[in-house]
Amino acid sequence: MNDVANAAMLQHPLSEAAIPWDAFARMRTANLARWPTGARVDLDEAVAYHRALPLHKRLADVMRRAQAERRCLTQPRGGFATPAMQKNLMVTLDREGLADIVPTTTDSYTRNEQFAAAQKGQEESERLGRSLLNGFPIVNNGVDVCRDLTEAIDKPAIMLTGTSMPKLTSEIGFAGGYSGYLGSGIAYTTSYIKDLPIEDGIRNYQYLDRLAALYARRGVELHRRQPGFLTGTNIPPCIAIAIAVLDCLLAAAQGVRNYGLELAQTLHLVQDAAAIAACGTLVQEYLARNGYRDVFTPVTSLHWMGAWPKDDAQAASLLSYGGTLAAIGGAVSVTTKSTHESEGIPTPQANAEGLRITRMAVYCARGIRLDGLPEYEAEKALIAREVHAIVDKVLEMGDGDAALGTVRAFSAGVLDVPWSPNRHVKSRVMPARDASGYIRILDPAGLPLPRDVLDIHRSGLEARAAKEGIPCDRELAIRSVYEMSEPLSVLQADHWLK
């Protein structure tokens, strides 16, 4: 930790316990002093601003209504370097893409709190008339620019920051009219950053979650959301859900009561639907065990996070299929991509097109569910056994404390994330896609999964290896990462015609 805003937290050992309000007040003062735009944040004025927003621009209310009506909302990602570019993007996504939720993705400098570098990137982008940053430098632009952006759209706005250090972005964004924030201390720290300890990532998000609780105390319910993994590889549902449970427990302990959960798609209809259902059920189960019975936890389905094909037709198929998976799975929202995914940051028009493709798929699949299908029910039960085994062991290692248990479990490899860039994660667990298309665990490493569960995983993987004539080893795992980006001539070669 390298900033004074952590000083109050460092006086106390890590735990899931709520930050005392007096200590939090001191932390906020130190945090807001770190960059000039922080001086503009006035909590009383920000609360009044949010309370004056119409209900359809408050993401917490929009998510509650969508779940009650069994709707699946659409939300893209997207950010550009200058206010004018960002406003054009957001208006395009709102009006041409028909987005239900409009995002602002921050740039990599902002994610790593390199605000001076972000300022230079924005200035150079202004000079050249094109975005040199991969997102919007929200801290540099401050509260009033953010309000200009959120007032330009007629939908709720969410911050997509991709950071393990959310303290300034959250203060600026919430005061600027954003009513949602994506990110969590475990998932983002293990997905995005190399050297930051898991403990620091947890502490950083405890600040954000306490801030959301502070707004709630004043009558403003904000939407917090735990992100799906963004490592660009395959994440077995049990790992994603186990960490969603732990992140949610940490947020609830700080006083958050509107907390979404995001799951990246596996591209297997039954597995994705089962994972969405299991996630909602399991998170509520663990919340109830810890005395939290009033936390709203909608589930969002995230378009395929692995490598994408270069062919526009194949990419469009993944977009459409992703909308179908989200709708049939009962997700409350779906985070969309575009046909430009393999090329880099999409244009506003391509991003809007991805939204419309997904939205049409959601419409076509509306009302379809898999309840009662034997394969679906079996997969839900399997995921539940896996998550219980992992989370129960983590909480045991922390003597019931989710923060302590998480840090200790990562250190021991009991909790693990495939291909994590973070050096505090063992990253020895290895997933692969089996003969039926399920994401299974090839090497469990230190995950405490029952032997009969691992046998189910192994049998499907061995069946695929035998079918393709390759060893059932790391090569199968690597193939599974890049599989969906292969051209159709490789994926469906017409060998049977020869």
C-alpha cells in the first residue's frame, strides 16, 4: 500500500468487519486530497443530486425492477480518452444501441492510479483528434464532467474501472451521477494486477463498499457489482461462483445491500444456465448463514471472455449466442461485446451493433428456461457441491472471516485462479473443455474438491482427448483457450467427406 488513504485501515488487522464510521471519515479526507478533482466531491450535495434522479436512471432500482419482471437488460463496455469522445459513445450506445445500462470504462493509467500519465494521454488525444487511451480518465475530468456525461443519456450509468484501486474513481463517479460500480477486491486483484497483495485489494474495495453504504445511510441506494473474471481464459463456474460468494460476503459486511454478481460465459447452454441459477442460490445461502437476509443479488452474464474469431460472421454468432445463453439462464443483465473484439476497442457504431444483435437474441429466447431438464439439474447440483467444498474450506481457514480466509486460502492454493497474472495466486489449477463442451478441471492443484466430482471432470476430458487423438494434458487446456478464435475450416473441418 502506498497512499495515505490506507493509513486508518492499516491500524487494524485485516478482517471482514465494517470500517468504523469515524475512521472512514478520516480515510475519505485523505483519499480526496490525493488529486485536485477530489476537492469538488461534496457528499451532501451528491446525495441530493442522486435523490433528484428519475427512477429509470438509478441502476439499483432498474436492476430490482428487471429481476421482478424477469427481463434481461443489455449493457456494453466502452471508454474513450476525451469528454467529447466519451459523450458521443454513451449517446450512441443509448440511442442507437438501445442499451439498458450505459457504461464508462476507465483507461489503464487510471486503473493503476497514474493520473499524471492519464492527463498527458487525454491532452495528446485532444491534440490529435483520436483516442490514445483505452478508456476514459474519470478522475482527471472530475465531478462536473461526469455529470455532463450522465446527463447526456436517458439510462443509468455504470463505472467499469477494471481496477484493484477504486477509491478515487468511486468518489468522483458517484458524485458525478454514476449509480453503479463494477469491481471487487478478490476478482479484480486476481485478474488484472501482478504485484498487489490480495489483502490490499480486499482493503481497497472495503473502502468502496463502505462508501456505497454511506450513501445508503443517506437514502441513496447504489448498485455494486462483482465482476466476472477478465483473464481472457476459461474459468470453471465453481471457481467464479466461490469467489463471487466471498466478494459478496465482504461487501455485505461493509453494509452493501444491492450487489450484483457477474459470470463469464462458458458457451455451453446447460452449464451457463446452471451456473447462473446456482450462483444466485449459493450466494443467498451464504449470506443467510452470516445473518444477511436483505441483500439483493441479481446475476449478470458476461459475453465470452476468451479469444474471439477474426471473422465478423463468427463473431456475430458469439454475440447472438451470448444473448441466448443469458436469457435462457435467467440473467438479469448481459454485458455485451462487438464483432471488433479481436481487433481492439470497437467504434461506437460497432459497439451499438453488438448491443442490437444481443438484444434481438434475448428477445427470441425470452421466457425459455431449462428447469426440470435432467442434465441441467445435475449440473446445478454438481456446481453446488464444488462451491460448498471450496467456500466452506476458505471460511474454515479464516475462522469464519471471509477476508482472512481468502488471503490464507490463496497462500495455500486452496483458492486458486487459472492463468492469474497476480504473483500472490498459485495459478496451478488448469481447466479445459471436455467432449460435451463443458468447462471442466483438468488439474485441481490444491482445490479441495471431492474425488467423485473430479472423476466426473476427468472422464469428460479424457473422452475429448481420445476423440482428438491428443494427450489429456496441458495441450488440451491450451486448445480450449484458443478454440473459439479458430476459423470454421478448423473448427468444423469436413474430414468426413474425404
